[in-house]
Amino acid sequence: DQIKVCFKHPDSLVREAFIQFCYETAPNSLETVGYLVEAIKRGITIYGRYGLYRITEKESLLALLVHLSTDDILRKEFLDRESIFGGDKEDGDKILIEHIQSVLDEDIANQLKKFISASFESDIWYHAEESEFVRAMARLVIGTDPKYPIEIVEYLQRLSKEGNTRTVSNYDHLLSMLLTKETMAEFLKGVAQLDPRTKG
């Protein structure tokens, strides 16, 4: 408990040192995941982000994905800084993507779907549209669920019935990557049933 007070210390160097201590000593602790999440939200971006790359166990990665799916502030900060940490950087988000892939199963895939939907539903959907991380997560999902594009259309149909006019065009980049000859006909049939406002 005496160590934990360092996270609230007025000196940023002390806070950064605390975060580094957490992910170097117990990177897969759920408590560490919580601190990394809060660090990113509070602007301790570099230490928080690099801490995420140390997480390797399924339970901890699943907890992180739950945070990314449900916490609008975290998701905004994470996607907003992707240009700094994403791409082909060997010490960047590529590491986190590989760690998620290593534990990929139905539980992880379902949470990835929630993260992707939340990214497009939020006020920063334009970040999701261009996000390589979001696309990488979608590629992981499609590996376990080839009919994921159809599920997206069904999701859009539900939004349409609820009066949410989120347009299919928001998903253009993602769907163009995910659609196959096998799913195209069913996808177009589903799109035809959408509210005209939802089609974009």
C-alpha cells in the first residue's frame, strides 16, 4: 500500500517509475493491468503503452480487452496515439497484437468483436476506420469466425431498428478486407434490408 501511493504522487517521474515497476515485476497481474489502463488515461502514455506489451497471459489480455471495449476514455487515448506506436514498429503495438494472437480462442474473439463495435460506435469512429490495430483485431476474429462480416451487418440492422443511423460506409475499410466470395452474397442481402439512412 505504501508503494501504491506513488501512483498519486505529484511528481511525474515518481508516477512513471511506479508504472515501470508494476509491469517489470508483475506484468500479468490484473492490478498491473488496471494501473496501465489508468496511466494511459492520465497521459502517462509511453510507460502505460509499453507496459501493455509485457502482458502475455490470456486472463490479463482478456481483462485489457474488456477495458478497451467498455472505457471510452481509454479507447480514445489508445486509438488516438496509434500513429506513434502502431505500424511495423518492432517495439510497438505489433507486440500486443502477437500476444493476443497467441491466446486467441472464442472468449478472446468475442471480446475483440465488442472492442471493434465499441470503436465504431463511439465519437471517434473515424479513428477506428483508419486504425491498423482495429483491422488486426478483425483479422484475428475472421480466423475463428469466417462469417464475421455477416454478423456486422446483423449488428447494423439492430442499430437501424433502434434509430441509430450509423452508416455501413463507416465500416468500408474493414469490410473490404474481411469479405470473401463465400460471404459476399449473404452480406449484400443483409445490406439490402437496412434502413436507407444506414446504408450511407
